[in-house]
Amino acid sequence: MNRRTMPWAVTAAITALLATAAVAFADTVPADGDAVAPGNQSFVDLGQAGPGENVPWAVGFNLTCAGLTHATAGDTIHLNLSGGTVPLDGAATVVGTTIGPVPANWTASGQGCPSPAPTLSSNGPSLVTLRMPTTPGNDYQFTLEWSRTGTTGLTGMSTITFQVDVVPNTPPHLVLPANLSLEATSPAGAVATYTVTATDAEDATAPTPTCSPVSGSTFALGTTEVACVATDSGGLSDHGSFFVTVNDTTPPSLVGMPGSVALTTNDPSGATLTYAPPTATDVADPSPTVDCLPASGTTIPVGATTVTCTATDSSGNHASASFEADVHLNTAPVLSVPSDKTVEATSAAGATVGFTVTASDSEDGSSLTPVCSPTSGSTFPLGTTTVACTVTDSGGLKDSGSFHVTVADTTAPVMANIADIAVTTNDPTGVVVDYGFISLVEAVDPSPSVVCLPASGSKFPIGTTTVGCTARDASGNQSTMSFKVTVSLVSSATWTAVWGEPIGQGTDSLSVNGSRTLPVKVEMFANGVEQTAGDGVLTVSSCATSWTMSMPLSWDGSRWNGHLDTGALAGPGCYRVSVSLDGHVAGSFRLDVRGVTTSSGPASQGTGKDKSSKSK
């Protein structure tokens, strides 16, 4: 409603003018008011009010020096309601006030007031509450009188008339916002701000609504009713509400999502997957749940498996992410061993044998290193040894294999050659010949056996005896060697030779071209008795050097025969050719060779014609 209001402090200044219009014989206490009416000091027009409405008003007073009778210094003036009139069923209540104590320098009675006249304001307003009649009407008047006690020297009355028009009052009208829907910003909810206003047909200043919860409050998740009320100056109210809904539609965020996982297993059924599950953060839920499938610790099959993790907040919002887990089935390595091998022993310990063993694996490639026992480069003993090998891949799978190494001793001992031995004796039964120890070379057997027949230290008969030696090692390998022992009987027998070829009887020298084969035919006699048995030997010796060569002669029933190859001689030059039987030289001749061709160089060209001549 419309109401004219005038603060009492302002009207007090206006009523100070009454000091000159009122009785001039004493100090006055005028009250505030708007105008001067006969018999009244103040008049207040309250404008309009509603039926039965309580209208408050504050009245201020001033003590003004006037005339010659004055208030006594030190006194306190009390102002209280002493009477008045109210319209119909209206009512008035007043709370009094005081002025003073009057100051000591206040004008004394009998003296005129100085100019300007001094004033003293009340110690506070006198509070007036007027209850309006319940029947509408215009120009209703409330006339109220205040008594003034506590001192002398005052004149007049302090009276105020309040005039008001009582009109029907309408309640104010709330203007509410539409229902609000907000997204939560924290677990507590969200801050909501809103504006609520009110209008009123009677109040010049619109009433201010009050709401609960107030604008700017933090609203919890869910729907909250905001209740508002606006009350006008007539006491009429309008109530209303609207709703603020705080939603949580934002999904949580996964934190620490694992990356791809690669596993290798020997188990065809799969491998155990272990990982650190992610955590989750959320605007509204301080502890969203996180579930991953398959869970950590689950056995997953060979191949690729997708692991999906889902975070769910208390509002049912969820977010998902995934990673891949790939299980590879480990395959066993493949070991490659060499074929069985046989090697020759190099010592009594056997032989050092090297070999190569390889391995490959689909996971580890060719980086695997096999382990063998015995190892490559070991000394293997005589006989057959099994080499056992194994290889293990990074997944713990193994492959094994073996092969055989045989160390054999197939090399026979090597005996040192012994030159033929020639001895003489006076014993027609023979002589003991000691040809000593037979030395030999043997790589494996430190003490091979050597057997010679006849044995060293045996008695050899007159003539030539072939000694045969056999060396045998522990592996059964054997070698043979022979040499001759010729025993000559030293006696008074006379040995002679009758040559058939290549020279005639009585001839002792022969000259031939090289590269000729000369037939040798001779008869040998001891003391005139022809010898038909024994060891016949043809010996050729260099006239100038120690070179010598021997070849056997054979008995054909009538004479001893042989063949002399001049191409086997040491070269052109002079040679002595002799025949012997059982070590007894029966005869000899000189052989001059021309242009003999040997392995050491080309032969000189001979004349191609043999000549025999008798030595002179």
C-alpha cells in the first residue's frame, strides 16, 4: 500500500517554529508534526493502511527556551501518554521518553531567552503503535496527548493527531525462478544462486522475500525444496517454493590404467594374469568402485584377451577402459647334435675331440647355448663315450640328445729298421748273435710287445738267417720287420767261382754302357767241391766310395743265377762285383759303367757295345 512517512528527526526541526507561535510565558516542549491545527501542536498524515494493520511511528520531542518561566536546571522531564481519542475499534499504545537532565547553563526563570533560543532534544523517540480500524474508511484520526512531568515552568500540551485512510489490503506476489538443475561439483553437491522478488499493490517499496535455503548455499545431491515468503507492510504474506536438483551425471575417471601385457607360458591351458588394477576419481563420489574383468590373478587362455576395467560412482555413472593381455605358448627348443664320430687316438689318454652342438627356439631364436658332457675339446679315452647334451630355453623347456665318440687305436707300432748283420766264426755249428733291443714308436700303448725269431742271443747257423720281428700293441695292431744275419765259417777251405756270364773264365774286368741288365751265371766251389745250396748273394760295391748294393742269387740246378741292373747303380764309374755263398766270397770282377742313367740326373750316352777285357 502507499503510505506517506516522515521521519521524526526531520519534523522536529519544523515544530521548533512553534516556540514563537505558542504561549510566550514559559518553555515549551513541542512534538514533531507536519502542520499546526487549532489546539494541536502536531499533525501526522499516515496515508493508507490496511484494516486491523498495526502502524508504528516514532515521535521525537525538543525542550525550547521561551518566555520568562523556565525548566529547572538538573531536572529530567518525563513524557508519557496521558490521553487521546481513537476511531471505532482502533487502538494506540505509546512508549514514553525523557528529556534531560536540564543542563546547568539553562536560562534561569525570570530571565529572557537568548537568541537563538536554546533547545534540548529528548533522549530517544516515544514509540507509537496504532492499530487500524477493521472497517475501511477515509480520514480516520488518532489524537494522542503526552503529559510532561518532572519540572516546572512548562506551558502547553504535547498533542499529535494521526490521520489515516483504511483501505482493503492485498497480499504481495512472489516471483519465483523456474526449478533449477545443476551438476554436482563436489561430494557436498553444488552451490546454487537464484533470485526471488515480490510485488505489492499497496506498498511503495516492494517487500523483500526470504528463502530457505538461501541463495549461494551448497545444495546436496538430489532435489531440495526452496521455501520462500514475502510479507507486505500490512502483514499479508505470499508463500511459494521451487526445487533445486543437484545431479551427478559426470562419470568417474580411471587412473593408472595398465598397458598391454605380454606373457609366455609352458602350460597349454594358459597363464596367470597379474596386474595392478587402476583407481578412479569422481567429482561427487569420493570413492567410486573399480571392477576389472578378467580380474588380476585369473588364468587366461593362450592368445589375446581383452581386460576391461569399469569405474562406477554412487550415482551409477560409469566409465570403462581396456588393455590387451597376450599369452604366448612357449615351445621347446630343438637341439642339433652331430653324428657319431670315430677318431684316432693320439696318446695313451685317448684323443682331444672338438664338436659343435647347436639349438634353436621359436621364442629365443639361436641365442641358446647347449650344455654337453663331456664338453667339446675334452680328451676322450679309448673306446666309445656317450656325449649327453641338453638345452634349456628362457621358459624352462628343455631338449636333449646324445651322440657317440669312439676313440680307436688302429695305428701299428713302428719299429726301427736293423741293418743286416754279418759275423764270422770258427764253429761250424754256428755262433750266438745278439742284435740287441728293437726300438719302436707307439702313440697309445706305452709298452707294446716285440717278438723276434730267432730271438736276440740265439745261436745262428753258418749261412744267412732271416730274423722276423713282430710288434703288437694293446689294441692288437701289429707291424713286422726283418733283417738278415749272415754267419761265415772261417776255415782253410778255398772258394772259387767259374763264371758263365757276364765274363768268361780267366777274365776279371768288364766295361759296359749304362742302363743295361747283365745276366749273372756262376758256379761256386769250396775246396773244389761245387756248392749247390746256401745263401747266394751278388754284391756290387763302388771302387771310390762306400756305396754298395746286394741282390740274391738262385740255384737253377746247374748254376747260380742273377740279374744286375746297371741302371740301379750310383752312376757311371768303377764298381767291384762279387759273388758269395753263405758269406764266403767265391770270386769277383771289375765293372766299368759308361753313361748310366739314375734318378739323380740324365745318363751319359753309352757306346751300346759291351767289351770284356782281361785285367792286366
